Amino acid sequence: MDVKKVALLVGALVIAVITAVMAKNMFVGAGAAQAEAAPAVPVGPKILVARKALPVGTIIDQEALTYQAWPKEMMQNAYYVEGAADSDISKLLGTVVRNPITAGQPVTRGALVGPNDRGFLAAALGPGMRAVTVPVSVTSGVAGFVFPGDRVDMVLTQEVRGGGDGPPLRVSETIVRNLRVLATDQRIDGKDEEGKTEPKISSTVTIEATPRLAEKIAVAQSLGMLSLSLRSIADNTAELERAVASGEVKVPVGTAPGQERQLLLAVASRPIDSNTTYTTGGDVSRFQRRTVPARPSSNDERVRAVNNLAGAIRGGVGGERVGPSVRVSRGNTVTVVPVGAL
């Protein structure tokens, strides 16, 4: 074989090997990107944030707040910092939200109002609502199992005498439904120092009502005895479904899901005084009335007077018979002489 051809062949092989090695190194370098460490964000201490949206008037409970790590450069003095003496969640239970707080938003000191702070009850009220206090007893107050935040119905029990004879009509009527309990006596939280629910018999219950319902409840207190009926949590959903089905609630077209949810929640939590029910004594016992004793008419009164007069004439006065008679006067002496009988 020619030496020149062999040299060219060897040179071509060397060049091919070098090219293959260079190509391999190039592709391997491009496929494995070099990892770079991201700049570390300085994390500060944990602060209190809202677990869920907290509208104005919300009473803080165990499920409302939680601690969350917060960037150090975004810290403010108004935040509740974990470990601080005034940042214990147990000490904030029962406070009321003064300004609306969105889910995940830090809770500031001015956003909550404590029971001993001025304007606490006003902050617990919803817009346009009023606080009304009613007296209760062991039986009318559900034996102390009504707690702040519960929903109750108000029942009025009274006697209606009417104008006729016989026993009065006894009737019980649900006058308002779905009232929110704000406080029992002067307690705005139904839990003890250990955070456990503690039933306690109260003498008064403060509820939230509209101005018109506040007037209605004030009048009801003068008519008879008021008692509370505790509502189930599921009843609010049923009331909302009934209102939507009947057309009482109309959600505008194009409303955002969040606004629609707030609208439905507002409707579900409003007090209701329509479509109320009642029960008379006759519905409970066959020996009680179902109607009010009616006042006798003028004809009935006239017939009764004539019958009474006839009975008096027939029976006499003091057992003596009374009938037609003639008065005979002899000087100063007057004698009554019967002349016949009826």
C-alpha cells in the first residue's frame, strides 16, 4: 500500500475521533444546566393571620386565627407576634372584628375590639342592626345551652281574654326566627378559662335585630312571656334554599363568585318575622279553647236582661212572690194588696 494513502487515512481517523469527542462534550454541557442558588429571603417571626375571611362583627374563636411566618422586611409593630405576652390566641377569643379582614391577612391590634373596650357591642352588630336584651329563665333560656353566636327563634306565650264568658284563649306564637345571640348576661363567650364550652343559666340574653323587630320584641315583652328556641345550624341552609326558590333572593347576572357568596350569607343570617306559626290551647288539649271568647251582641244582652227580669218576678225577692198589686193608702199607712197572679 502506498505510504501517502496510509498517512491520509490515519489523519482522517484522528480528525473524526477528535470531532466526535468535541461534539459529545458540547451536547453534554448544554443538557446539564448548572444549578444556581436562589437568593434567600429573610424570614421573620410568626405573626397572627386570618384563616378565613372575617367580616365586621365576627366573634373570634379558635378557628379564626393562626400563626404564620412573615418576611422580616415586611414586619410592623401593629402585628401580633408569636411569643409576645399580648399575642396569645386564647386571650383574643371573644373579641370582635372591627374592620374586615381577608383570608391570610395579618391581624392588627386596631382590627379587634375586646369586651372591656369601648364600643365592643356596637362593633359586634351588623350594619343597620340593633341590640335588644330580653329576660329569660331556666326553661325559657334552653337551660343555659344558648351561647353567643347561636341562632334562636323567639316564642311569645300569652292569654287572650276577649269579651265573653268562659276561660281565656291560651296561645303560643313564634314571632321572630333566626335571631343571632350576641351575649348571655354580660358574657360574649360560652367557654371557660380552659377553652371548654361551659353551659350557664342566664337571666338575660342580648340578641341582634333590625329596628322594626326591636320594636316588635319590646311590645311582645308586655304581652306575655318570651322564650327562646335554639335553631339547628342546618336550618340556615334550608331557609336560604326556600328564599331562592320563592324568588325572594335574586343574584344579579355577572356577579363575582365571592360577592355572590357574601350576598347569600347575608340573606341566610337575617332575622325573619314572616310566615310565623302559632298554637292554641285547643291544639294541645280538647278541653281548651281554639278561639277568643266573643263579646255578646246587643240582642243577646237584651234577651238576657228580659230573662233575668222574668226570673225575678217568678221567684220573688227573699222567697216572696211578686205580681200585680194595688197600693192602698189609709192616712199615713200604705198597704200593698195583690190583685192577681201571672
